[in-house]
Amino acid sequence: MTDAPTGTARDVEVSAATVLALLDNGPTASREAVLRTARDGRHKLAATLLSLWAEEGEALTEAETTELRLHRERVDHYRAVWSRLRTAAPGASLLKGMTIASLYPPGVLRAAGDLDVVCPGHEDLWSCAHELAATGWELAAFTVSPARTGDSVPLHLGAEFRSPAPEPSPDPYAVGLFTAEIVTEVRAPAWQLSRPSRSPLALCAVALVAERWERPFRSRDLLDLALLLQHLDDTGVRQLRTDLARTGLWPEWREALRAMARMGWRLSVTLPHTRTAAVRARLLRAVRAAARWSSPVRAPALIAQAGIEGEGGRLAELASDLAHRGIGARRLLGAGLPLFGVPVDGKPAERLRLDDVGRHLVARTPLGSFLLVSGAARREWLDEAAGGGQAAGGPGTDPVVVRPGGGRASDEHGADRATTEPGSTSAGSGT
């Protein structure tokens, strides 16, 4: 069956009316209530709404003017960062973010949570990473993921860098560097999309649809996807269909199109036989999930990954011990599972190298050395991986927890935990 539009549908435009319809506050909602809803993570449309009001000549309060200024400064900061990264690695490209923002009317903002940069090779990623480190950014996360057949790299890498944003902004700046376009699924290898890409807009559209693997669609996702589809040419539509088929994202694609149709928007791209493709994709996922959970190699690592998300408790810790000591990180990587890096002492290497250090797998990189784990790690592992040197987390036997969030945190007993996060759009999801 084809994704065909129904009824009297209209093209999408970025306007205050469109944003208010997405927020669905109702005609009697106060201005403050509308803005609160727009700021909510389900929407992320406050910057767009404020800039639309300003462009339409509507007076903003002092607080609204300050909020809009902070959004503009954040966008401008990322533009400057991207200019430097593009010079350092000409082959790198942007995913979502500013690419989608270029489709908004002049003067209208799309909020910039982070910057997602796709690096076609390891050298491009190292070049971007060195540029960020040289300008004061701190590495917050490092991941290694298996590549799929036909990918352009032997292993996919992810690195997230962070930098404090000026007050009163509560969110730090974040830049994600990735060798694959889709890294939202931490239980499976990353997905590399069409290369060379003939349509950056099609890449962004697939990456937006893939966000559904991680969370429900935001209303801004629907607006962005509608704009992308309206600007696709025939080449872009063909690439979109190829990458949706490669990733098996048909159920998420159909969900997004149904949501847009409910808004009364015209579906500017129609693809044939998507219902059958979605059924087939769900069946294939069920088979793969059963295979993962029945595998004596992968099942413990999947349970251990709950520790990355701060869940799972003692069971996740035990599973992490089993996965690391009994199975081994190299075997997990070979079984198709991503691994997360915890820094250990070691001189930077010229290029990526995976070393077996006793029972541990250590990634030697131009950014330093990292113990690769599937879940929670123990301080003793870091000491051993460092070759008898001091581990990054300091002495002791308390667990070092690998989980989303980056930076350092303290556990309920006050002991430090070194934390890192998987190379996801956070990054990815925030752009």
C-alpha cells in the first residue's frame, strides 16, 4: 500500500499558526502556558515561536527577549564551531541541526541543542576531535561499534565533546562526532547510510525517523520532517527509500506520516508498499531480538547495558562482570555489540588500535586510551588496563559506572564515579 495523502491537505509552512497547532494548547491558553508547553521536551519549539513572534512584530517581554537572545547566541556559536571543524576535516558533514534550520524562513530560529557531525573516516574524526580539544572542549564520551558489511570503516567510532555555555544557559554546548549516521540503538551496530550521499536532506530525514528508536516523536520532529520531504528532489526520494529499506525503519516512517496526516498536512513524498515492508521489518526485529536474548554471549551484555542507563541495579553489575570477565569485550564486539570507553592512562596512538591487556580490551587512539566495556566497570579493571598505572577514577574497588551523562558524578555514598555515555545523537536526539 502506498503512503497516499487523504482529504484536503496543505503544504507545511513555518508560522506561528503551525507551531500553535502543534502545541495544541487550546484557544483559551495564556501566553505563559503556551511558552511553557513550547519549551517542553515533547515539543522543543520555544525558540521557533519566540522568533516568529519577533519577526511578526509582536512585542516580547524582557524575559522573552533574553531567552530569544540566548537561543540566537547558541546558534551563532555552533556556526562558528562548524566553520572550524569544516576547515579541519573538509570531508565531514552536518546531520540534522543547521541543515534543517536552513529550511526555516529567514530570521526564524530552530533551537540548537547540540551539533552532530558525520565523519566519513577515522582520520576525519581525529582531526575534528583535535580541533575541539585545542579550543577547550572536553571529551565526554567515546564508543566503538561494529561495522556492517559494505561500510566504509572497519569499526564505527563516536566521540562527544562538551563545553560550558555562558550563564544563564543551563545546558552545556555539545558536539558529537560519528562515523555513522544512526547510532541511536545501543544494542546493535551503528547504521551507515548512503555514501556518497547525493541528498543531505534525505540523510536528515532518515536520521529524524530513527529518533523514534530512542523516544517518541517530538512535534518539532514532525515539522522538520515535513519540511525535508517538501524539499526532496527525485534523487533524494530514491535515496530516502534506499536508506529506509536498509535500516528497516518502515514502522517508524509510517508512524511519522500518520502523525503528519493528522495535522492536515499534505504528504509530499509517497512510497509504495510501506505497510507490507513495515510488517516484514517488525517480524525481522522479533527474530533478531529472540536471537540476541537467547545468545549466551550477547544476553549478559544486553543486561549489563542497563547499567549504562542507570538502571538494572545489582543484576546489571553481575551481568557486566560476567560479560567482561567470562566472555570478553573483543568477543562481544565480534558478536555485534557496541562498546563504551572509560579513560585509562596511556599515551595517544597515531591511529586506532585495539590491544588485549590481560583479560581487557583497550582502545589506543589519538585521543588517549580507553578500557572498552559493555556496562558497569570496576576500578580494578581500570588499574589493570592501565598496565599497573593509576586508573582515571583513582584507587579503590567501588564500581565505575558507564552511563549517559558524561562528566563526573558522586554515588549515594559520596564516592566518585567516572561516567561516560554512548555516542548517540545525543547528541543526536537534541539537535
